[in-house]
Amino acid sequence: MVFFSKKGILAGRTSWNSMAPTVTINSTEVSPTIANPIPITFALSNSSVDFTINSLTVSGGTAGNFSGSGTAYSCNITPDGTGPVLINIVANSFHDSVGRGNIASGEFGMGIIRSFTLQPDSSNDIDTFIYMNVPTTNYSTQGGQWIGYLNGTGIRRYLIKFDFSSIPDSAQNISATFTLYMEGESSSNSTHIGIYKLLRNWSLTESSWNYYSSGNAWQNQGGFGALDCEQTEYTGKDFAAVEAGGAKNIILTATTKADLGSNGWLLKTTNESVQDAYLFTSCNGATAANRPKITGTYQLNPAVPGGAEPGDYQYVVDGVNGNDETNGLYPNAWKTLTKAATTLTAGSVVYVRGGTYIEQITLDNDGTEANPIIFTNYPNETVIMNGDLTLGNGVRINGDWIQINNIEIKNFTGAGATAYGEHVTFDNIFVHHCGGAGIYLHGNYGTAKDCRSWYNSTVNENGASPTSWGSGLSVCRFPTGCTVQRCTVWNNWGEGISNFEAENTVFEDCVSYNNQIQYYISDSKGVIVRRNVAYCTSGNPISNYYTQWGFLVNDEKGFPVPLEINGVREWSSNNTIINNLAFDNNKNFGLAPQPSKNLTISNNTFINAESSCVFFYAGTLYENARFINNIIYQEGSYATTNNKPTNLNVSNNLWSKTPEGLGMLSGSDIVADPLFIGGTDTDPNSYKLQPSSPAKSAGVVEVATDFGGIIRSSPPTIGAWE
């Protein structure tokens, strides 16, 4: 890209950092508690001039001790104990040095570790033993509770149920110790006491060996039937043949609160046919400190990773720890993307844990407008789909209302990401080094936003396939109503951004550079190309093999009516190219020889091509085609233009020197230095105009706003900037 001094003289060349700033949020704290502030770091992609504590949106805590500059910042978050700490940075809450507002961050969430103690007393007694030899008697008022086979008098088992209501339902990663105080023992052998989760809603005052409540019998007497309790031990503890009295600790673990069980536990010895019995203090025990208790910690995490709740079904894929045999519902996880892709239905969201997945996926199921299917990364983790140069197409979407967010796709022999379904969105996906195209939108109303696509169409690397190649990002093959926003596309061995055999597409706020053609519009109808940047850098890999265009309007086959493969072909029509910037391409703008009608090229700024700045093929026929309000700035010996096509209406343009094409200079055109403001940073702001620019108020009313979204004056300024 070129930039200019205050006088509009060429001052240097460098590349333009095209991306709006992004921010990554992280923390070094792995076990946050409410007792201590949590250190948080913010890594910005671009240096910021106004990133402050007010840029943060925080719940579950308060931000403080904010510091930093440029691209690195930090703060502390003091948890308030109400739940997890969640941090968001909404779009346009800070700006980089050239005024671009940031892209919204992914939500950063940290679970807060809290401690708890549960120790009931006689007022809320929750335990009893049941006795085989007295099978209908309740012993809940006893101060001590026996477990095991005692002195030939029969088997005793112990029922206990803690009240976990003080632990939030959202609690996770529970780690606790269950403590029983042993008062005595009558044992001849080493043994094991197992704890089993009860399935019956048993009554404290009515339970006995035969009944779990009045009139309701256990499946098996003693409460150990398959309908009475789980048959797999939850946890337990070994006891020696001669066990010393005192506190006995049993470790409890639970991923969620529900894992603790809602009906309490049954405790029994493994071998109930030999003399092994132990007496423990109950909730009615005289010494309060010796009563049963649980002490531990739990973590308050976001309800789902990242806090987003677009539907009822939240899934996780974890390539390391997942298992496709589970239901995949958070906090469980599937292992493969394929399992998720073939299972998801409307309203499903799948969060993919960071890592590299050597898979290709196809999504056939449909979402809905209210409940789309969403495929995204786990917050602040990097997900890579790698075709390993052996797999064909990376992501193929046949279903409707599907979103693919925040995933890197690389090394596929075919296309990286392709949408055939309607209302498909690719959001912040990075696609590179694929043999075919980077991103295809084939279905109606598709969207690609904040995506990056580079070094794709490698089938044509170094000109190896001169008659067939793919694009970095293309809307093509009969869709209508697609949108491409804020995407950056570079170094692709084909077109950068293209539209062909498609209608009513909008390309806006994108950057395309170092491709064969930065923006290619062909066989199209109703396409709007606005506020985009197109350029080349010296020595880029494509330059040795192809002429590199900024914008090229063509009509290879004609637009099909109806919009399908067998449609009758007619001229491309109703296409609009406005408020764009193009510089340092071989040719910044071109109209190919095929005919077109109702074409508007207005309020663009074209600067310093390596040959003709704007290029029109001789003999081209147009109907109602207009080239107005444009700035064409060309230094050195290269021409500003070459030919004037038939029926191309030209007016109110500013040329830095007299155009070479016969008839291109109209009576309302200006030949003068546009007086760009220049600057030391090579960005679109360098092409704003000085107040004394001859382009000021020299245009005709055509475009309502300028490259930066500012409402134009009346009469308007010529060029992309008002």
C-alpha cells in the first residue's frame, strides 16, 4: 500500500493490517476462590488507544487494578460469591490506532471455588440403622448406629441422607470428605464398608429392614435390591481387623450436585456373614463434634461453557477425554466432531475443546431461525480441523439455520468450508492451505463474517492449474441474498472474494489482497460491493504468475433466469460498486468486454496501479452504466485509464492527470491533485482528503454515506471518503 505526505507525495510502501481488533482474555489462576482477587490478562491483536476498565462487562465480581498499554493489559477481578465470574468485551468498546472498533470477545468464564460444611444435629436428624433380626423396627432415635454383622445377632445396615440444598444446583467439581466417628467395634477381620446411592425416597422415622416407608416394602429386605439402591459402590473405606476409634474419613467426588444422589446412601460391609461390626456416632450423638459431617468445596461455573444459551441442548466435544458413547451433554463430552455433526438437532450447541481434529464433517440436520444449530469453540480455546492433506472437503453443510463459529480449518484437498443449506453462517472461521476454495456460500441467505481465508486453491499453486481454480471466499452457483462482512482474504491461488451466478449479495467492510483478483463480480445481479479494500504488496507469491486486479466486473456466461443451472442467460445487471479503496494492484479496477446493464461504479478511490489504474476493454457494450464520483490517482508514467466503453456514462470524477481513454473526461470531471491527508500509517485514513481538496463538494448525489459510514454532504465529495 502507498501512503502520502501532507502534500500528497508518495512517501512509502508497506502492508495494511486489515483486521478490526480482537481481544483474548485469560488468567493464570487455576483455582479461583472468593477469598482472593483473580488476575486477568487481555491480549489485543492491534494496539489500542482507548482500552480501559470501562471496556469490560463483568458479572460475578468487580474489576480493579487495571493497567497496561498497546496490546497488553491486565486487571484483578474480586469475586462477589454470587456465581461464576464472567467477562465480556462487547463490540466497539475500544478502538485501535486507526479508529477501527473491536470485534466482540468470546465470553470468558471462571468457576469460583467455595467451601461448605454439612453437619446435622438432633433437630434435623437424617440417619438410622436397619436391623435384620428386628425387621420392622425403626432406630432413628439412637445415639449410635451399627454397621455390619454383630455377635451372631444379625446384620445391620446404615441409612443416611444429607440436605444438599445449600449447594447451588449449578455447582460442579465437588470434592468433599464424609466423616464418621467410630465409637467402638466388634470385628475379627479386615473388611470394607461400601456406600451405595439409594433410589428409594425413604422415611427417616418409618424405615426398617423390611420397609423404606410405612406400607412400602424394599424390593429386597435390607434395602439392597436393584430398585432400592445402585448396585455399584459410590465410594467406601477399608477397615482393619482391629480398628482404632475416632474420625474415619471417606473421600467423595462428584462432577455435579446430582452425582451426590438425592435420596441419600446405604452403608454396608462387604462380607456380612462374619463377625465385623462397627459403631458410629449418629446425628443424635451427645458430642456434637462427633456427629456425621461433610466438608468440601465446589465450583460455580457458567451454566454452559461461555454462557450462551440459544437452546435446550448444550454439548461438548473433547478429542482427548471425550467418549462418543456418552450423551455428549455438558459436562459430559463426545470424542469426535463427526458424532456431534450427525447428532445435533434444532437448538443444539456444541462446544469443541481446544485441540487438533483430523476429521471432515457433514451436517445434514436443520436448525430453525429461533433455534439454530451452533458449532463453536470452547471459550478461549483454539480448535483446528486438519485434513492432513488426505481428506477431501473439510466442512459441508446441507442443513438450514446452522452456524460454524471460531474454528480453524486447514490442509484439506478440497474446499475448506461449504454451505449448501439456507441461512448458514460462518463466523470467525480461519481457512487456509486447502486444495480447493477456502469458503463457499452456495445456499440462499448465507453469511460469512469476520472470517479469514488465505493460501487456498493450492491445486493452482505456482500456476499449476491455469484453467481451473478456486477462490478464497466465493458466493456462487445460484444462491440469493448472501452477505459477506468484515472478512480478510489473501494469497489465494485464484480470486480472493468472488460472486458468480448469484444475486442480491452484499460484500462490505472486507479486505482482499495478494490474490489473482481481489474482488471478482461475474454473471451476477443485484450485487452490492461497498466499503472494501483491495491491494497488492510487492513480491507477493501470486505476482509472478498472474495479472492481479483490484476489482473486475465480468460476464463469463451471463446471469441465469431463473437462478438455476438451466436458466436462460441474460446480461448481468443492477450491480453496484461504491465507497471502495484499491491501490497497488496491477490494475485497480476493470470492466471486462462482456455487456452489462444498470451498473453503478461510484465514490471509489483508485490509487497507483502497476499499469492502467482503471482499465476498460475496447468495444464493451453497456446499458445505463455509470462511472461517477471516483478518484483516480496515478503517479509516474502509467496511464490512469485506456479506453471508454460504449454507453458508459462518465461524470464528476477526479483524475490526477488527464485520462488517456478517449472520451473518459467529461465536462464535470476534474484534473487535479486530490490532496490526500497522508500520514505515517498506511491505512484507509491516509486517503481522507484535506479541507482544501478540489474533490470537496464536487460530486453529484449518489451514495448516502462514505467509506467510514459518515453521512455525505450535499453536494457530496468525490471519492470514498467524505
